[in-house]
Amino acid sequence: MNEYWDTRYQAEGKIWGDSPSRTADYALKLFQANTVKSLLVPGSGYGRNTKLFSSSGISVTGVEISLAACGMALEFDPLTRVYQTSVLDMSRLSRKFNAVYCFNVLHLFREFDRKRFIRQCLDRTKNKGLMFFTVFSEKEPTYGKGASVEPDTFESKPGRPVHYFSDADLKAHFSMTTILETGLMEDEENHGEGPHTHILRYIYVRANDKSQ
């Protein structure tokens, strides 16, 4: 996966432009209402979403597997500290965070690694910390295209599985948390294939009391 993303960033630069996802705007409002001071962003890319949070006064830490994207982030969002490592092993991060924001990363893994990733995030949240994840929904036009590798998981491109979440499936992945809100949100993009709209699911949760 490292090679895939390095190749894309080197060839396409700021793939999704400078503006943050509208899901980041929504998450920021939720975090501000809960006085979030520190934020972990797994799969932080070149910083188009982290910059929204860091410029709003939140201390932001990113985790990004692509060395090329990390280099771009140093210039685009210098307020965010970025670690170049896999989101499946964030052991280099010694601190815990008030919240996690994760945009369109969870659906890039098969079931075992999806659960591993969520656990990595929970382990790095403070007591009753908040998490906001976005994922591809089963309403995406690409659903069902490519080789089926697991239930609702397809390789539209060789070696890159994509899992498509229903609401029930997404809730099941976060059953160890207190689910505060779920929903659908349209998110417009244009990265070389012309303008298009993704139909994303989001989930907003609170980590359960870790003293119990």
C-alpha cells in the first residue's frame, strides 16, 4: 500500500485539491462543541483535512504511510506533526488524544485489519474520547465492481480492496463504543476523473469508560 500511495502522490500531487472534505467541517463543529484540544488523524495525506483542524487551534497529529505525502504536508500544513508509519501500527505515538478524525481510510482494509485499525485508534484516545470516521457506503456507484474478496469488499483495482458499509455494518464495527450519531453525507471530489460525488457514511462515537 505504501508503494501505491507514494506513486499516486508523486504523479498527481495534491490529488483532492486544497479544500477540506465537508465531513471535516462537520466533525470540527462536533469537536468544538466538546472542547477537543488534541486530535489524531490517521491517513492524514498531504494535510487538506488536518489544516482545517490545526488552523482552528486544535493540536493535530497525523499518521501517513506515504513518504511523499508527508513531505507535502510539511509545506501545506506545518502546524500538524506527521508520523510516517502505517495506521495498523501506531505504536510510535506515546500520547493519547481527545479525539480521532479519519477520512476514507477504514474501508481500504479487509475485515481483520479494519478491526485492528479501530483498536489502534481506541488505544490512543483519552478516557471517553471521541472518534469520527467516514467510509464508502453501499450506495457508491462502484459497489459490486471488481473481484469479490470478502462480503461487500471488492478489488476495483488489483491489490486495493474497498469495503462498502451499510449502516448496520458500520455500527457493528464500532459496537465496543457508545455510538452518538451515524448518517450519510455527499462529498464532492475532482481528482482527474472529472467532478463526482461520493456517498459516504459517517459514524461519531465516544470511547467507553476505560476505567471499567
